[in-house]
Amino acid sequence: ETGVTQTPRHLVMGMTNKKSLKCEQHLGHNAMYWYKQSAKKPLELMFVYNFKEQTENNSVPSRFSPECPNSSHLFLHLHTLQPEDSALYLCASSQDPTVSEKLFFGSGTQLSVL
Amino acid sequence: RKEVEQDPGPFNVPEGATVAFNCTYSNSASQSFFWYRQDCRKEPKLLMSVYSSGNEDGRFTAQLNRASQYISLLIRDSKLSDSATYLCVVSTNAGKSTFGDGTTLTVKP
């Protein structure tokens, strides 16, 4: 399935590096999300964008900086990360975030911070 | 208390077995309920939505009890390919989804 695509699939970075995760959805959805999944923890919502406007920031540290230039693209800019930030970062989309709908996920970026 | 609590598992069952997963939620304002399946190192994928009237999709049956704030998933005639982690997801009418920790199922030959 190519409804929601994420790149890169894997990323290893040092604590002083700056990198970006990219997400693109081809489903014509209006909402996009970033989730974090750490080992043995449930998915944690990080950010929500509705019609490219940020509608939720779930107390995420400023070293994670999202960008949504349009309804189809979402980025997560990373800088000065910590080893505990190592996790699977999942992008998702849905038609309308104000309605409780199913989410379509990308395959995720497995991030390791050294 | 967690907003969404699932059976801790893991569940190890033989092929052909029937297995049931339970999930409870604390937010009485929750509006929509889902079961997702997540394979190892892969993204979650929607398995089925859960309705008050209960719904069935082949070997899978989902039930919702709003009064008890309880959701269940029943898998009949388990297949090896059913091995995965099953995630209970609860959403408010603001579209905010909360995921449970997941219950891992291993179906053995």
C-alpha cells in the first residue's frame, strides 16, 4: 500500500545532528499526525495538523519541530535529540480529525539516537 | 489509571483455538472504538471498528459495552497468520485517539 509513505525507513543520528522525517499521504485526507512508539509503550500522539494548521501539540519537547506545508505533506525536524528519543515514529492521516475516524499509518521511521 | 487498558498477554494458543481480548476505557465521552493489528516492526493497520450492536467480520467479532466501558475482540479458528499485537483504540468526538498498550498473540502449529 502506498497511501501514506514515510522516509527514511531507518535513521541513526548523533545527539548533535539535525535531520528531518518526511511523510506524504496520497489519500486526499485533511488531517495528518505524528505518533511516537517506544519499546513496550503504547503509541503516543505528538502533533496533529488539520488543513495544514497545527491543532494539537501534546507537550512535545522543542527539539521536535513539525512542519506541514500542505495537507499532503508533513515533516518532523529533529535537532539535539537524546538517546531516549530512540523510537519508531509513525505518520498517520485521516479524512477529518474532528470526527472519530480510522487512521491510516505510514510504515514508520525507526530512529536510533546515539 | 491508564485511559485505555488491555489484557497484558501474551497469548499463546494453538491453531484453531478461539481467543478473546478485553479492553476497558476510562473516558465516558469516548465516541468511537477500533481494533488495530500491528505486526512486528510494522505500522498499525485497522482491523475493525467496534459498534454498540456488535459486529463481525469473518472469524473476528467485536463487541462494545458502553455501560461498562468495555470492548472485546474474539478470534475464532485462529490461524498462524493471526500472530500479531492487537491494539485497542478509543477516540473522542474531537478526533483524539488513545491507544492501549496492545496484546500480543502468538498462534502455534
